[in-house]
Amino acid sequence: MKIRGHIGSVCALWLGALPAAAAPTLAVGLDHALAIKHDGAVAGWGINNYGALGTGYLNDAWVPMLAWLEHDAAMVSAGSGFSLALRRDGTVWAWGRNARGQLGLGHTNPSYRPTEIGKLAGVTAIAAGGNHALALKADGTVWAWGSNGNGELGNASGRDAWLPLQVAGLAGVAAVAAADGYSLALKGDGSLWAWGLNSSGQLGQGDSSDRARPVQVTGLPALAAVAAGSRHVAALSRDGRVYSWGWNGDCQLGNSTGPAGNCVASSRPGLVASLAGAKAVAVGDTHTVALKSDGSVWSWGSNAYGQLGNGSATGAGQRSLQPVPADRIRGAEEIAAGAAVTLVRLSGGAVRGMGRNLYGQLGNGETGLGPNPVNLFSALPAPVAGVGGDGALTLGVVYSPQCQDPAAARR
């Protein structure tokens, strides 16, 4: 049961005891995060000024809050101020920011609660980019909507789409990924296709020219998974090796051997030679994460906010050229990354967060804002309250000058 209450000038939602999650799915957006709990409920935390948490309110959340969605979610994805959820019946639901039509609802009004995208059915996977989104249907086709200023919808029209449109020329797709202004599709045969913004070589074409239609990324073995970051990409081969390309200003490609200042961008895929045995990859703005088959988590790139989770020095310019293991992580089963945050789900269902926490995006009840700022970041993995494993009683308190109504103007 969900009860709303007021504590002076603070809004609060009492969620009660949140049971341990067996296998939640994680997603990290620009400054918010999502998780699917063991019962199919979607919980969100972090910044909420566009309603990306789906609570019906615009208050930030420093601990997980339940979205207004039936408890049958199969997958979640988080973009820049908006969120997507795939339900077990193959429908897609969206909420949050919608200035470019990224909710796929046929208009550009924001939604503070999950709303079904009526033009989609039979969906098996979703991906939220900066201001656009992708859906993969069971028939192997890809559908896109939202911003199209860089060709990220793959239809060469240059016009935003407020409703899902099929990406022509793609078939047999098994997975999709999206980021700021570009899109990726991994086919069942292990080949990778890319389109959209290419300013840092993130399309892997050997140049920096945008592509308005899908093109194949060559120079790769058969792939098992792919992850898209702000301006770089990480791909996992079927034999557990990691390849990366795109921007490398913080050494997030993991293939540099010289001084940290010599990390240069690459518009072609390159092997992260020092890493093997990976089974999943995730990508933030300026860091990269890999989950190995032994349950350990390895990261590289920027550590400005402690997002590598190894307790090493933080601050501007702090980075790791090569993969380093996260501290206090054993038995990891899932990873997610976004902006300067890394999330890890452990085998018992507990979730750990590390990195930037200005808006409470680590979900640990602390924040760098409000009347009493606490922690701006965490350089070591910290528990995410009540998502799983810990079984914590969660009292969700969000600082605000007043309890905002869903109809209130965005801050």
C-alpha cells in the first residue's frame, strides 16, 4: 500500500518493507536510475524534475520509489529525463520528459506516470537514448521515435517522430542500444549496425561523418552484446572479449598504454587486450564497465566521482587507463552504467551503487542537495536501499520547498 504524507516542507512516500529481489533489471539515465524488483514492480530514484521516476510527482527521490505501473515489468531503460518499461505482455510504457516526442505518444507533453505507447506490440527489447528511443519486436524489426536531428531514427528524414516508425533495411535484429544522438542494432548473426551522430567516431566507421541510415560496423568478431555511452561504445564478443571505440578523453576505451594524457579517440573498434572472460558490458558517459564470468566487476576510464568503485582518488582528471576491479563486489550478476554512475546487482538480489550522487542517483538516502548536503559521490560500492537483497524498510524522503502536484510547472 502506498501512503502519501507531509513532514513540514518535505514530501514523503512510505513504501513499506521491500522484499529481496531475485533478479531485478537495472537502468541508469542521465541523473536517475531504475530497477525491476522481484515482483515485477519498477522502482526509480534520483532527479525527477520531468517525472522520470513515474511516481506522479516531480520530487526527487534519494531512495527507490515505486512507479505507477502494474507489477509485471520485464525490462527498463532510462534516458535523459525519461524512462521506458517493457511489460511481459510485449507492450511498452513511457514517462518523463517529452520535448522531442521521445515518449512515443503522438505529442510532446510530459507524462508523470507510465503511459502505454499504443503503436507498439510484440516488443522484446527497448532502449532509451538521450532524446530518442528504440524498440525491438519479436519479428526482428526495429522501431524508433523521438529526436532525429542527427539521423538517430535511421530514416534519413531529419524530422523528429512523435510515434514509432520502423527503421527500414534492418531485419533479424536480436538486441538494440541507444545513446545521445545515435543508435545500435545487434543482429542474430553477431553483426553490429549503427546510425546517427558520429562526431567522435562512435559509429565505428573510420571517420566522423553522421549516418542517417544503418551501416555495418566492420572489424569485429561475432558479438554477444553491445552498450552505448555518450560518445563511445563497448561490445562483447561471443568468446568474452571486449572491444571499444569512439571518444577517449578519459581513457574509457581501455586500450591505452601510454600516459593518461595520451588517450586518443578511435573511430574503429579496438580490443581491450587486458580483459578476458567477460559476460556483460555497460557504458557511462566517460567510463566503461565489464562483468566477468567469475562475478567480479571491472571498470576503466574516468573516476572523477568514484564511478570505478575501487576506492582510488577522485576528482577532475582522475582515471584508469586499464580495467581495475571494483572493491567489495563478489558474485555480481548484472551491471548498468550511465553518466558518472555504476550499479551492480549481486547474486542475492542486493544492488550496489557507486559514483555521482548529487541528486540521490545512488539510491542510498544521501544527496549533495537539500538543506543538509551529505555525500556528492561514493568511491566504494554502497547499498541501494530496499531494491533487493537487503530487504530494507524504505522511507522515501525527498527534499522540496513544497509538495509538487503532477500538474505543476517543471522546475
